[in-house]
Amino acid sequence: MNKKTVLTVVMALLFVWQSPAPAGEVDILVKKLVEKGVLNQQDADVILQETKAEAAKERTETIAATKEALMTGKDAPFVLAEAIPAWIRNTTIKGDFRLRYQYTDRDSTSERNRGRYRLRIAAITKVNEKVDVGFGFATGGSNPRSAVQDMNNSFDKPEIRLDLAYATYKAFKWLTLTGGKFQNPLWLPGDSYLWDSDIRPEGVSAVMNHKAGEVELFMNSGFWILDENNNQDTKDPKAGNKSDPLMWVVQPGYKVNLGKRAYFKNALTLYEFINVEGAVLDYTSKSNTLGTDKTLKYDYDAAVLSGELGYRTGFLLMPFAAVYGEYINNRRVSSADSGHAFGLKLGHEKVVKRHQWQAGLHYNRLERDAWLDIFPDADTYGGQTNVEAYILRLTYGLMDNVDFTTNFYHSSPLSGPDDEEENLHVELNFKF
């Protein structure tokens, strides 16, 4: 039998062998070819043996390549990989897990020791070159200032709640629009005392960035919804303000490089609140001034000036140092209307690798009506205003993406009873 005939038969058998047909059918096909005189028995045995060997090799290579495609997320010309929907191949999944021991001691209450944990997972899907959709889930209850779960209630099963749900549109290289429930887009130097890091604003935001030489210009903005009231009847003076509480925010700023190692970053943030005066908002820490009707007495339109000066030292043991500060003033109030914060960071800019570290010292002072009390960091005196606090932080990378962190808070009221609080966190954080 000539080589062309043998090659044709081998290719045909390879196709059949890799199809869902049982092995017995392949044997029947070879037997028929022998009966028709196309093959003699010796050639049939050799071809069948070679066909089986080639088919086994192809299967092994296909399985290995498909596993690689699934692990790396890269497209590969294999049947199984191509069978996966494109949106799954274009999805990035990330998350983190925190394990914490927390000790709290306030003068007016008894000491409290807690085991706590937090799990967050999020996915971002690339819909097309312009549009991404993101969603995420987290432990914790409905309180927007905490995704932490206590270890209690006889091993009960905690809730998992929606943490993120948004779409982004990259209108231009310098402009990204976002709508839904998303991470706070504002630049917050240090660990901002004005915003708890677990808060996810709802509404729409626009982020603009442009680089001109050594200067990076940016402007973050948003129209965010605080509440929605079904009863729009405001004719009854006893009903109070029933219009929807909303807020606008715009934050122009810049970052300039000072030589090769230093930088300075600066921003002015303007907040405008609508229908907040006379409202009752959920998850208040009950520290703002209320009127006789138990609604918010004032509005909270505020201006915040923020700055950070950083320096990359080039030293192996301490490669980075930065100082930062913020000042806030509520333009609608004439007393107890301001706050300020400043801090120092030493070590690495971020702790993501083994043996990296960062230490920090932070101080903040926030008067009673300087800022709306539904936003401040919940770990600082329960998120209240009318508080000053000293915070010490230390983070050390135990392994890549695994760090040990300890935070110590000492806080006390600016006015009223002398009721100091100490709060200690000892944590292991895992990022994936």
C-alpha cells in the first residue's frame, strides 16, 4: 500500500478515535477496510497501533494546553477553552480575608474581647473595550461602615451581602464614568478620619486624569444618593423635610514630582448636601446636633483641603516616608464646625511582599458639626464626631499577600463627659 493511502487512513482513524465513538467501532472500521482489500492485516495492525498512540498523545497535549489556558486566562486554540463563554475568560476575580482579635475598653462600659473576621470577594468583567461591569459580596450586616463579622451566637451562619454592583464606561483615555454601588473614588490621604473605608457610595461618579510633564492632574466627582423618601408631601409642617437627601462632591487636585524621589499631592474637596437639614438618616452615630423635632439641625456643606508629601529614600530598610494632613470646615455652621488631621508613614508604600513593612502615627480632631456623622471611621469612637483620636499602626508582610497588622486607637470626646476609649486590633490579612 502506498504512503499516500496509509496517510489518508491514519488521518481518518485519528478523527474517528478522538470523536465520541467507542473504541470497538474503530476496530470494526479497520476490519471492514481489511475485508475490502484496502488494507492487509499486517498494515491494519500497524496503523491501528500508531493511530491509538497518536490519539493518546493528542489528548494529553490538549488536556495540558486547556489547563494552562484556564489557569492563565489566555485564549488558546483548544476545544474546551474555546467552549468557555468570552465573558468568563474576560473576568478578573479578587478578594481578601481578615482574621482579627479586638479589644475595646471605654470608661463608661465594661471591657470587650472579640474574635472577628471579614471576607470580601469581587469580580470585574470586561464587556468590551469601553465598558466593565463589577460586582462583589462581603460578610457583615447592613451597616455600611462595617463588613466585619463577630464570632458569636453558637456558630451561627452569618450573612453575605451585596458589597459592589457597578458599571464603568471609559469615555476617553482621561475620563471614566461609573454608576451603581462602587468604591469611594475620592483621594483620601493616610487613613481618612472622614470616611470609613467600608462605605460604598451609590449614584454616579466621574474620574478625570491627565498628565502634563511632571504634573499629574485629576478631578474626582460624584452625585450620590443618601436616602429616598416615599412621602413627598411637604405641606404638613409637622412632617419635616421629606425630600430625598442627596450629595454632590467635586475634588480637583494634582500630584507633582519633586525630583526623582519626592512628590507632593494636593486636593481641594467640596461637598454640597441637599435636603439633609431636617432629615433623619440611617446609621447615624448620634453625635451631630439635632433640633427639637429630633432631626438634623444643620446642613453639612463642607470644604476639605488635603495634602501629602512623600519621599522615596532609596534605603533598603526604610524605602519610603510620607507626611500628610487634612483640614475640614462646614460652611453652614458658625461653631463646632471644623476638624483637622495629620499623620506620618514610614516603611514601604504598600505591604504586599514578604518582609515589607509600614508603620504609621495618626492624629485627628473632628468637632461636632464639622461633618455628617454617618461617614467617619467606625473604629474611632464608634464613628462619632466631637472626638479626637491618636492612632498607631504597624503592618508587616509575613508572606507574599499575607500580612500581620496591629492598630491601637485612643480616643475621647471633645466636649461632654470625660469618657475615653481604647481600641486594639491584632489581625492577619490574606489577599488573593
